[in-house]
Amino acid sequence: METAVMTQLQATVLQRGSCLYAVLRLSAELDCLMALAQASQEHGYCSPTLTLHSRLALTQARHPLLELCSPVFVSNPLLSSETEGKVKVLTGPNSSGKSIFLKQVGLIVFMALIGSDVPAKEAEIGLIDGIFTRMQSRESVSLGLSTFMIDLNQMAHALNNSAGNSLVLIDEFGKGTNTVDGLSLLASCLRHWIKRAPAQCPHILLATNFHSLLQLGLLPPSPLLSLL
């Protein structure tokens, strides 16, 4: 008797499977929207202005997660455009917040593109057709690749696929090999982007400890280049 009841229940559920999947999908979407709205209200997010221009402008931007964990969080501005410099080079000591700043910008842009409010006082987000990152390398025996090779693949993907409306985030590229090779590769990648027409150069945020990149003048002078 119990087996018959279970079989009948299973058949009934399977008959209405498509309807149940639709309910689950809509419930998950509603839960996501409610969570984004609650976070916006509780943590003082702003509604970003989406424009057709290739421009990113953030005022008092914050990292949506770190600001909840740190007792003191300093907000940061960002202005990236063809006239204000689309290639930003960040230098500074370790643990000074370079990586957090890169992740912060990436998260804010992503949140804006999915229709969410963002953790900033004001935000203007232009056309962004892709977010490319060289932030973290995870080694795996199954891949058969070294950490440096994984870094190279990530950079190659960004070089080959980024366009004028893309966002490229690069954190400490080149540290997986000797200093001369790493510095040379990093400088070559940046020169490739800088030599493009301003409209074809993506928004680039680079965090690096290669101070020689600037001291040796390895980058050509360009209005697209900005040092932070």
C-alpha cells in the first residue's frame, strides 16, 4: 500500500515537474531581488546611472563585503574615461588595499550591470561589455599547468578579447617568474593596450609592486595612463 502511494505521488510530481521548476526559478529570483533591496536599504547603497559613454565614475565607493567586516573602512573614488585616463597603475606597500580596490570596482560594476544598487555615494557606469581579471591563480594537478602559466593564459584571454568598453583587473601579474621576465611581460601588455586608439583601450586597473615599471620609463607617455 505504501509503495503504491509513493509511486502515485512520484508520478503526480513528475507530471507537474515543469511547473514546479518554474516556481523554484521565480522564487529564487524573488529572493535575490529582495536580498539586494534589503542590502541597499540597510547599508546606504545608491542607484547607479547607466550611460552609453565609455566612462566609469565612482564617488565614495566601498567594498560591499569588507566594509561589513572591518571596523574602519576608507571609501575611494574612481574616474576612468578617455580624457581622465583609462589605464590606472596602483603601487604601494603590501596590505595597503590595492587588491581590495580592484575587487571593489569589479563588484560595483557587476552589481550595476545586474540591476542592483551599488555601495557608493554616486556611481556612473558606462557601457561595459566584459570584465576580465588576473586576480588569483589556483593550481590544479589535473590542469598540468604552473601558476605562472595560468597567469599567462588569463592575461592572453584579456589581451585577445578585451575591447574599448571592457574592464580589465590585473593584480600582481609577473610575480610568478623572475623579476626581469615578469616586468618585461607586464610592460609589454600595458604598452599593447596604451598604443591602441583611446576608444579601443579598455578600462584597466593594475596593482603591482614592480616600481621599476615607472622608474625605468617602460611605459610610453600617454593621456590614457594615470598613476594612483
